Amino acid sequence: MHILKLDPRALTDNPDGARRSKSSPQADALLLATIKAVGIIQPPVVSPPTDGGNGFVIQAGHRRVKQAIAAGLEEIEVLVDEAATDNGAMRSLIGNIAFEPLNPVDQWRAIERLVALGWTEEAIALALALPVRQIRKLRLLANVLPAMLDQMARGDMPSEQQLRTIAAASPEEQKQVWKAHKPKKGETADWWQLANGLSKTCMYARDASFGEDMRQAYGIEWAEDLFGPADQDNRYTTDVEAFLGAQQEWMTNNLPKKGVLVEVNSWGQPELPKKAERVYGKPARGDCTAMYLDRGGKVQTVHYRMPEAKKPHGQFTTANGSDEADRNASPAAKPRPDVTQKGQDMIGDFRTDALHEALAHAPIEDDMLMALLVMGFAGLNVRVDSGASDHIFGSKRFKRHVARLFSIEGTLSFDIETVRAAARSVLIDVLSCRRGMSNSGVVSRIAGTAIGADAFLPNMGTEDFLSCLSRQALEAAATQAKVLPRPRVRETRAALVDHYKSEERLVHPAALFAPSQADVTDLIRHADDLNELDGIGSTDESEVGADDRADSGQDDATDGAACVDPEEEAEPEETPDNVTQQEEGAYGVAAK
């Protein structure tokens, strides 16, 4: 047997080789990387051709020759030996199955030796075609108890997280836990219990709201997580009590006006006061603030609003400000009123019929019509579950808008700008897209589309909103923002938050005002059904009796968030000149 230097491209494969299946791409990449880094360590074995032809036949080392060609080597060293009587069949089989790869502990020892010789972790990873993270994981074994290393050398390895937990503990702590959970001979170790016994809660400096002075006051010392992400502050402390105490004191010192400290429930959500409604959008002046510590010890802030307190029935406020119970009226006989209760009911019916006739047929200017619509919402029979951000309920909410339309003498006196401002205020109080009782439904979406409310949507590229998205939706948002998705969802979310801090705002497509075609079609169909029920379209409106309109108003008094008599919304016989064809199409209403 002797050594020659030959061109690997001149070698011929042995047709009787044991390896017929293709090796994995990962194994080929590893072999190619090692050849590029240190060359071929063990020369392939070749033999002269037995049929008297030219060239040498590979007896062992087919993969090494193939990857040497891929590495661009012009010559390689080979061992020349005479062909065996079985054409190298047994030698080929042994060469492929008899070699056992190094176990993780031996790999770690070999890596430590290379580091001592001046190799960097990156160079070792490149030579072995392994991630740098894997090299660092193996180097964690330097902090592991020797008895645990012996168990790992048998092929019984913990997961990376368990190994990190074990390596972070002191030798004394590892010794005590190993003594309590040491496996029997021939059995595998319960690494979960071992890691659980050594786990410690870590509080990170990046989550701390307090400053350096408070850190020193509480005696908090930071340690460095050497295996954490390089682009983050990886300082941490295991003194959980001191960290939470400093956070709690910081919240107390920085509590805003109308702010309270709250606890979290078993799901990690803040326990707000009873009957409080959480505010997810922009807080208003009357809203309250709640601060709390989440499970990671980070200070979190939420906003909420409380309903207006209602006074008990049967009480009134005296001149000195105290509430007293209503006293029974005097039993003395009262004089008979000029008009009885039944008469008052009849007068109410007469007035209503006349008012509806005038609204349907009397000439009304546009500014007066807009003012009357504003006043209509201030009626006692109108109930609106408003999504506005104040605490005024019922007709009081709309009376304040109506008041600006009157002079000090109590007569209507206004200009067009005043009416427009009042109409805007009324629409703000009526239209709402909030989930719950105040939701106006599809009409608020149509209104938002008509006036371009999409341009006023806030930046949704925040941690709170992005945490509500699925992985698929989050990656779609990252692709749209030209942000490369990360392997973990939280990393992709953090990258998006950083992107939208300095770049344009994020508006998720689900937040746009444009309603679906199905909702608009349902709205039009519902309106057609009501028109048919009221006889609109089949009978001239002038032929509809006042009693029928009054009955219709009672039947539909509870329809929608704002309960208004249907005759106030009745369409005239002809489309007014100031209503364009585009507006008719937007609302799906045509004059019958």
C-alpha cells in the first residue's frame, strides 16, 4: 500500500460499493465544509483496475472524492492497494457502518481544545457546517456537573432549554439536584425534573422602569446572559422580590391623575374595578388609568371608563345638599284640571299627526331641516347607546348641542356654520363602531367610508395590537412592510414595532371602514321590507292616513340604536334637488 497524488476527477466509482442511496444534503454540506477548512484527513483507498483498463477504482471514500471535486481541489492524496478477492465488498460495508460519530460530550471537549488553540466559535461552526448557536450550546457543557456529563456521554442529552438551565446553576446546586433525581443504572435521566429543580425566575433589565438610584436602593445586581440575543439588553437578576418592589414603587411615584394600581388575575389580565369598561382606543379626558405588573414583571398601562352613578328612585336633593325621601302629598283635595289625562293624550295625538304632516309636506329650508334633525335627537323618546367618550347619557347628551341653536330669548336663531357644528357633534354622539351596545352597525362603516375616516385611523404597529394577530396575519403584515419574518413570532412582532416607530403607520385591512357587500345588501333588503310593510311605494304617501302613520311609529319605536318615528325618515314623492344621484346610490335609497 502506498500513497499517490491524483486528480479526483480521474478516479472511477466502484460498482460494488455498499452505499447506493444518496446521502443527506446536510451530511454532504458538513463534509464539504470540513474539506474546505482542513482538507481530506483520511485519504480514500483506490486500486488498479482488474480488467486491465486505465484509471484507479475507488474502494473506500466515494463521498470524500465527490466533495473534493465540489471543493475544486486539483489533486488529492489516495492510498493505492490491491483489489480484494471480493472486489472490496466487505471493506466497503465496514467503512460505512463501523465508524461511530462523536457523542456531544466528546464534541464539546474537542471544541474546547480548538478554542484553546485559537479557533473562534464562528470558524469552528463554518468548518463543521453547524450553526454558531449549536457550538455555543455544546460549550454550555463546561458548566455541567461531571456526573451529569457522564450520563450525557451515553447519548442521554437534555433539550437546549434544559441544558441552559442546568449550566446556569452553581456546582453545589447541581450536585444536590442530581443526588435527588439521579437515574438508576441503565435508565435515562429525568432532565425535566432536574431542570425544574434548578430553574430560577429571571427579571430582565430591559423590562425595568426604575432607574439607577432605585436599583441601588433595593440592592439589585445585574448578571449578563451570555447566550441571549446580541441586539438586546441581556442583563438580568434572580432577586425577584427586590425587582418587583422597585417596579411597584416606581408605579406609585408615577401614577397619573385618576390612576389606580390593580392586580392581575390567573390569566394575566388586569382586574379592573367592577362595571369598568376597558378602552382600547385613544383615552378621553374623563377616562381612568390602571397600572399593573404583568407576569414578566413589566409595567403595563390600560385605560377604562366607569358608568355614571345613578341616584336611587324616590330621592331628591334639598337646599343644603342632602338627599331625602319623597314625602307623601297632602291628602287635601285638588281642583279638577282644565283638561283631563285622556284629553292630554288626545292633544298629544293631534300634535303628533300635525307635526308629521308638516314634516312630510311643508317647505323646509336645508339649514332648518338640519337644525330640526339635531333637535330630534334631543327628544325624550330617543335612546342612543353612544360610543362617545364622556359620561353624559340619555337626552342630556343632545340637549347641549341643541342649546347652541337658540337665542337667549328662547327662539331659534342660528347660522349655517352653527348648524353644521351641531350636526357634527350629534353624529359623533350617535355613530359608533365600538363592540357592544353602542355599535351602530353597518351605517357607521358607510359613514366612515363616505367622509374618508380611514385617514384618521391610528398607527396599529404597536405591541398591544400586533399581539392580537395570528402568525399568518403577522407575517403578511411584515411582508407588506418589507420586513423579513423571523423564526419566532415575537421576534417578527418586535421587528414590526421597531419598523413602524420611525416609518409610516400601520393600518390593518380588517380595520378599514369599507363594509362588505353582504352587509350593504342586507341593509337595503331590510329597508325594502319595511317600506313594503308601511305601504310606501305601492300607495301615494298623501293617501296614507295619520292613524296609520302613528301606529307605524309605535311599532318601529324600538328599531335601531336611535329610536325615531319612521315618518320622520319617510321619503318625499320626488327626490329633492340637493340630493345627488351618487348620494342616492351610496345609501341604496330611491324615491318611490
